[in-house]
Amino acid sequence: MSRRVLVAGVGMVPFAKPSAAESYDVMGAGAVRAVLKDSGLAYDKIQQVYAGYVYGDSTSGQRVVYGLGMTGVPVINVNNNCASGSSALWLARQAVASGAVDCALAVGFEQMPAGALTRKWQDRPAPLTSFDEALRASYPVDDDLPLTPQYFAAAGLEYMEKYGATAEVFAQVSVKARRHAANNPYAVFRDPITRDDVLGSPRIAGELTRLQCCPPTCGAAAAIVCSEDFARAHGLRTDVGIAAQTLLSDTAGLFEKQSPMSLVGSDVTRAAAAEIYETAGVDPLDIKVVELHDCFTVNEVLTYEGLGLCPEGGAEEFIWNGDNTYGGRVVTNPSGGLLSKGHPLGATGLAQTAEITWQLRGEAGPRQVDGVTLGLQHNVGLGTAGVVTLFEKVS
């Protein structure tokens, strides 16, 4: 049996550049205090804690929440690459839906180093070795450049060759992201930019320029999920629920495809979205707001199609028609997304959750999308972990 799971509260702290950020324990505790205040719930009512992060030692989750209370509840630390925060939420929702607990906290945080992501463990096999080999089979990897942006540069090149898209269409995604971020006090980069600014910024890999890559930032976000009975018994909000959620990894044949688009998670996204829509009985055309994983502009373009927001090969028309922003068919990343808000790996999925929850409550201020009853959240980590969550307004 599966119980309806409600979002009792959300919270986050403003994201910041590594040079200006507080330590992970301070940020994480700040996000937990924010979600407790938003929900009106005391920490001693939390029955399980799931903490998502990537760059941190073991039991960092305990370090974050012990300042709020040492109540003896289980604290589970979750590392699923860039999808760590959403994976923590997935586990918390499962615990409530199954009846194992009535109330769980998911918190994500990251104290990021400055600069491009690098491999931290040199004395053991790397998790992405098979991915790296598959990438090299289809793309001229430059060993003097960071590897992660080369994955997405290769995926962008594949998409351009397959559908005839231009570099300008990817640049327009960054322009839209900044325009949305102007209204988000939690975002790091809020100044407007033009396509010329994007295309003229330093080239990072392939067609990707600096303004098409998410910046390394630090931050934290959190959500409390609970059962309907628990919410009513404690006087909590009951207006936002999780209609469907899935977490998927890759299937056989990935490395033989020689497709960079698949290596960065497009297949997982498509499969996860299809599962969500079938489970919830929802058409993607019914969704008016989406927070998706725009770590690079290329990934946003691929994700439009993976989530069924536009037809396969139709992302360019979708973008030029303005169907991805206010006044169009669906508003994507009203928060400004990772490109503007930043991408503290463990916090990202829960920051997306906060934005969608505020949209469904009608509390997003100048970012508010009209008539929102469903909100979709998409978070993916290389390797691969893909999480798609459908939130609903509960009457």
C-alpha cells in the first residue's frame, strides 16, 4: 500500500560563491531551520533524516542536524552525484508512503571548491570509467580541459548534427535563465545578459562558453514530507503533495550506443518522465511550471524533449517561440535554474523542490506562474541517477 505524501514545508539559504559562503554545517542547519519555520514543526517530531551531499566526509548529515537536536532518529547520508538532494527526497517520500514513518526530513547541502569539478580519489577505479571510455569513442576528448563540460559539449554537437540546431539556440537558454533569476533573491547571478554576451564569453569546451555552464556555488535546501494524518494531527499545511516520483539508472546497451546525449542522461530522463506521466495519469501539456537540471545549456535543451515538453527535435522552435518562459506554454526554471542560481550539488534537487512548492502555493512573488496546479522537478547526476518528481496542488 502507498499513502499520499504531503510537502509540509520547504526552506533554503541563498546560494553563494565558494569565496563568500559559510561552511556546510552552517548552511545545512540554516536550511533545516528555514523548513522547520515554514512548516511550523519542531525538530523533535522528525522521525527520519536523509542528507544529500557529494563533497564531504562520512556522517556530514549528522553534523548538520545535531545542532538542531540530538533525538536519536536515523540519519542517512546520500551521495548520488548531482541528484543527491532529490535522491534524499525520494528516500524520505518512500519512507512516508510505505508507512515506515509519518514524517521525514530531506536536507541537501554542498560546500563546493572553486573551479571545475575534479576527480578526488586517484588510488581506485573511477565510477565513470566506462562513461569516459564511451565518450572518447565518439568525441575528441582534450585531456588538458575539464572532462565534465566535454560530455555536454559532445552531447550538444550530437544534437546539432541530428536536428540542425544552432549555437544561438543554446545561448538563448542562458539569456532566459538570467531573465528569470532577476526576480530570485536566492540566485547568485541576476544581471541580464544577451546572446552576444553568451557567445562571446570564454570558450570552455566545444561550442560551450562560460555563460553556458553552471557556476560552482555553495548552498543548502530542505523539505519535510509527511502523511495526511500526521499533517492534520499537527496542524501542518496540506496544500502540496507528491503525485508521483521515480529514480532510475541506466539500462543495458548504453555504452554501445556511442551517444553522448545518452551518456549525460537523456535516456534516463525520457524513461523517468514516461513513468511519471503513466503513474499520475498526466499529460505533459497539463504542466505549467518545471524546474529542470540545466547544469549546461545543452542539458536544458535535451531535457525539454526528454520530459515531453516539446516533440523530439522540436526544442529549437520551442525556444524561439518563447514556449519555455512566461507567456509561453510552460515556464522552465522560474528560479533561474542552475545556470543562474548556481549548482551546489547536494542542494540542487531540494532547491528545485522549494521553488515548485512555492509556485503551487502561489508564494513565488514576481516569479509566480499563473494557474499552477502541477509542477515538475527534474534532477540528474552523471553515472547515472535520474529523479523526476511531479508535485500537485491538493484541494
